[in-house]
Amino acid sequence: MPQGVPTTVPDDGLTTRQRRRRPLLVVHTGVNKGKSTAAFGLALRQWTAGNSVAVFQFVKSAKWRVGEETALKALGELHEQTGQGGPVEWHKMGEGWSWSRKPGSDEDHAEAAREGWAEIRRRLEGGAHDFYVLDEFTYPLKWGWIDVDEVVAVMNDRPGFQHVVITGRDAPPALVEAADLVTEMTKIKHPMDAGQKGQKGIEW
Amino acid sequence: MPQGVPTTVPDDGLTTRQRRRRPLLVVHTGVNKGKSTAAFGLALRQWTAGNSVAVFQFVKSAKWRVGEETALKALGELHEQTGQGGPVEWHKMGEGWSWSRKPGSDEDHAEAAREGWAEIRRRLEGGAHDFYVLDEFTYPLKWGWIDVDEVVAVMNDRPGFQHVVITGRDAPPALVEAADLVTEMTKIKHPMDAGQKGQKGIEW
């Protein structure tokens, strides 16, 4: 059953109420499934709480579309029509970032990734959203396209109350160090090891 | 980036197409956050695919309500109104199972858990849904309220094409053995270790 009891009470001078509301930097890493899926599950909770949700997918292909995209966008439309829940934005690198005039390109993923991060940085500094998913964002960090120290500095200095979830394998140590909550999705067993192919509704 | 390449090709006589569609038994276990959240994230994918989703929460309290419940029910209503996505059912032990005349009781959780499992068994045997979430189901197994060998037998014999996701700490070995996909959510870092309390939109 879910437990909400902290194991220690810090000597930080904060009240319980203040400690209940703290913007979190969350990292989902490890080799197994569930990193992005759990991030989008958290987005559901945020939607229900009426918070502004923004997803930034650092995927190469415009064709890559997960089921969560359709479902979360449907919830965003429901919010626009009825006021229920919160607003949802979904941005994808592979099809060209929605705010950019540049089309998606197979040529310079590094430049596209940097452009995505520059926009996220602007939004974080401006307090644009309540909840950010930076999906598959560990890869441009790992490949050196985006400077991890800059990312950590922006996260540490972000104003107001903005949660950020970063997903992907091989999260850099500096990011893990800066995060409040880090979960590693560890593989105990995976059907692809038994030759199973990816399938709709499970892998996408 | 998401990979769909199996590491081995089994000698099972199946075509790639057949191997693409296989009902999975999935277990999300381990001590950290993300077990239920990732299961509800998968439910989003299933909804988008137009599949019938049924969630059974083995939680004690009727008051326990996660944000995913509101959001997934909203998607279920959207399906009823517009035909988009698939149908969604959400059943919770603590408030008395919806199909049952018995109210939620603080007195006999074991009996309530067994009643929930009996209904799930009937539905699995009848092929009622495409996707089941048995949330926090490892606990009644761990406490001996429900026989794990019976659960494994029902899973192994379930007809048609029904995915099942079971969440909770300490998944029994026999269940892990029977599962196709097992992910352990491993704690690298948790804010409650630093005295952070649970908060809306993150823990529920």
C-alpha cells in the first residue's frame, strides 16, 4: 500500500505544509521498460490536479508516436472544452519542434536537440509550466550535444514550482546528483530476450 | 531511443506477425515509485489502441484516489461519447468492489481481496477485457490471502489475447517465473529520505 511517511525529518526549518510542496527533479533511468511510461503516468496525475503539462520528446523520428501522445492530447482537448484537468502540450524533436520554423531533419540531430533544450530553458526560467517531461533527454546529454552542467544549473535555479521528469538510459552522474528522485528500471525479465517482438499497446 | 529488436529469434515456428501479438503477463515490482504509474501509463497506450481497459486496485481505503483514476475515467467517458480510444473500468477494493453488494469494510480485507480475485478470474476465463491492471496485487499474495499457484494457473490458461499487469513490492517468485516482462523499480534516490513529504500530483 502506498506509504507517505518520510524516514527522517530534516532540520530545515520548513513546516510540514511547506515540505509537502516542493518542486521535484525526477530521473527515470535503467535499461528496462517503464521509464517513459511512468513519466506519462505522472503526467496523468498532474492533469487531474489541474496543472499545466508539457512533454518534450527527444526522439529522432517524426513517425515515432506512442499511445500516450494521443491519450494525453485527448485529455488536453478535454481541458480546453470543459475546463476539466489541466492543459497539455506535446512537442517532438523528430517532426521539427512545433515552435520552430525548421522542419525535422535527419541531418543534424545535435542541433535540433540543442534547439529543444534552449526552448525548455526559456520556459523553465519563465515558469511556463507546472510539469515537464523531458523524454529520452539523457541521450543528447550522454552524446555531449547538450552540456549537463548547464542543465543542472538551470534545474537548480528554476523559479517557482515546476516539476521536471527526465527519462532515458545512462543518466549522467551530475544529473543523478542534482535530482530529488531517481528510479532505475531494472530488467528482471524481458520478452524480447525470448524473441518476442515489440507490439502495439505495449511498446508504443 | 526506443529499440524493437529482439536479441534472439526463438525456434517456435511462429511468424514475425504472430510473435508481434502475444498476450503479456507483466510484473512491476521493487521498492521505488513508478510501479503503478507505469502500469497506468501502459493503460494510456491500450486506450489509444482502442482496447478495453480494466483496473482493479487492491487498496484498503476508499479514500485512496490517485490522479490516474480521474484521468483514465475521463478517457473512458470520452470513448463512450465519441468512440475515441477504448472503454475503461476502474474498480477499487476499499470502497467495496463495484459489482458487489458488500460495502467496503475495514474488518476483512482478506475476504475482500479474495472476492476481487474471484471476479478477475471469471473475467480472464471469459476473455472480458484486453488489458488488466491488478494494482497492489502482490500484497494479498504475499500475505497468503490469495493462492499464488492458482493465480499462475489462471494466467497461464487465460484464453484469447489479454494483457495483465500486476504491481506491488515483493512479487512472489512463482509469479516472476510465470511473467513475460518483469521490471524492478530500484531506488537510487528518494525525496522522502531527505524528509520530503508525499505531495499531490506526484504521490497521488
